[in-house]
Amino acid sequence: MNSVLPVTAKAAVYVAPGEPMRLQEFPVPELKGSEALVRVRCATICGSDRHTFFGRRKSPAPSVLGHEMVGDIAALGPDGATDVDGAPLTVGDRVTWSMVWSCGECFYCTQGLPPKCDQLLKFGHAALRPGLHLIGGFAEFCFLPERTAICRVPPNVPDEVASPANCATATVAAVLRHAGSLADANVVVYGAGMLGLTACAMARQHGAAQVIAIDTDPRRAEFARRFGSDQILDGRAEKRDLARAVKDLTAGRGAEFVFEFTGVPEVMEAGFELLRFGGRFVMAGATFPSRPISLDAEQLVRRMIRLQGVYNYEAQDLKAAVSFLSRAIARYPFAELVGRSFRLEEIQEAFDYAENVKPPRVALRP
């Protein structure tokens, strides 16, 4: 049974870089088939949201930003809907859902690459159009099309921790899935922001022998120790000094894995120097334009380095992310990564705070 819904719902509309967002009312859609409607409890401001609003990242406009969110099922279409395990959902269930929607039928979906679906829809990244107004997190409600991957949120995971699960946490889960077994491995995590801190904790949970965090901000890097990092290195050091430090920590060989979460060309170039023979370099930070990077192809070949790019993720990664948070919530201070919470009407203040103070996340409570 669906709850009583309003006729319209408020959403914050992104119009252009730097231009104040506008609160607008949009019709609450009538649901068909297995569509769902979620009442947003919490949405967090991701770095990509900041980059979009302040003009460093191109995104469709006008649109409703926000792709990290958690909420309660408010209504279901006549056919009902199921979670990622195939269990029926009910009104009132607290859920999160994949920030990427894929059709399941196109060439890339059938080739095991649903994140590159020909019909890909990304919550919080879609231009406003009829029927798809409430498709971002900075709103009172969010519309979930059929085939959206939906996960129930365990009771022990607070809203502020669950909200980034469908972006940062799921992306890290995808990075680790592509990397392979971390058991007894030396892992370098380059960048100690939301993704990097999550990677430190997740690598530790996956049995890494040693986790080495690198960041240019000593405050962020030191925070990584609370998320499972054994060693902290200053990213401002010269490339050769970092390589020497990592070799000193790994019996002179270098790390089995380097996970790159900064998107900074100099960091990507330096990261290759930290690997042992046969090491794997997994990149997930380069999601905005920058200069081309320079790699020594001969060394890439001779040292048998494996390079993997990871962008977006699959439903299995979201499921793994939510499960990880439920298991790890008592051990790692994920709740402390949210600097402040704001009301939806305070969205401009929230973005200014996120840009100037730069905590890993800022929350909006519609």
C-alpha cells in the first residue's frame, strides 16, 4: 500500500556554474510497472557536485544534482519492485540505489559492461525533461525507473554513512573487485579523501598485509590511520623519494597494488614508480579533464605492470558496499566524514561550506 503523496515536490535546480540554485516545485509522477518513488532522507554533496557547480566539470543544465542519497520507499508501481537480491520491497523500507541505471539489453550490457550502457542514466547528472524532473538527490523525492538496482540499508548504518554508499563506497568496491585478491598484499592508496579513506578501510577488511596512504594534506593523511592505514607518506615529496619510501616498506620490491583516487596527472605518473614487478595500477580518480599523462612504455612492458581504469560500478558493487558499511561501521569513523548537515532550503550555504571548508562530505536533509 502506497503512502499519501503530495501533488508536487521541491527540488533544487542547477542552472549554470556559479549561479544560485533555484528551489522549484515539480509534479510527483504517477508510477507504472515496477517503478518506485523514494522520499529522500539524506543526500551528500560529492566532489563531482562541487566541481559541476563551480564550473570545473561540465554537466547538463538545468538539472537536479545529487547522486549520493538514501531514503524511504514512498510508493511503488502496480507491479511492485524488488531489491538487488530479488526480495519484494515495501513502502517504508529505507534504501539506497545505484547512481547509474542501465538497460540490461544493449551491446555493452550483454558484454558485461553495464556501466557503459548505450542508454545509461545517471541520477543527479541528467538534464530536466518531462517525466524525469525528480531524478536527483537534492529534492524531497526521487523517482526510480524500472530496473534500478535498489539495496535495503541495514538498521545499524546511519543515513549520513549510507548516503555516499552508492558513489564513493560502491566505486571503491568496484576498484577492489577489478584488482583481485588483496590477501597479504602491500597496497598503496593515493589520495585520502572520501574514496581513499574508504579504500584504506576496505583493503584492510580484505586482508591486505600493509596499507600505505599518500596525500599532500597532512591532516587528511593522518586521518587515514583511523581508517586502517599502517603508514602515511607525504604526497608533496619528490617522486623518487616516494618510490624509495615505498620500497623501504616492501622489502625493496614495491607494492602489489596502487589505487589512484586523485585524478592529478603528476600523481598518476608517480604511482607507476611505486609498483613491484607484475603490480597492478587501478585508476578511479581521473573523472574530469586534465592534461595527458606520460608513461614509460618500455618500463610498463619490462616490469609487466597491469593498468586498470574503473568508472561507475555494477549492482554487485553497491551490494558489497552496503554490506561492508554494516560490518565496518563500529570499527571506522565513517560518520565523522560528514562535516555538517543543511536543510534543502540552505543548499547554497551548503555548497559554499563544502567548497571553502572541504570536509569529505556535507549532508542535505530535505
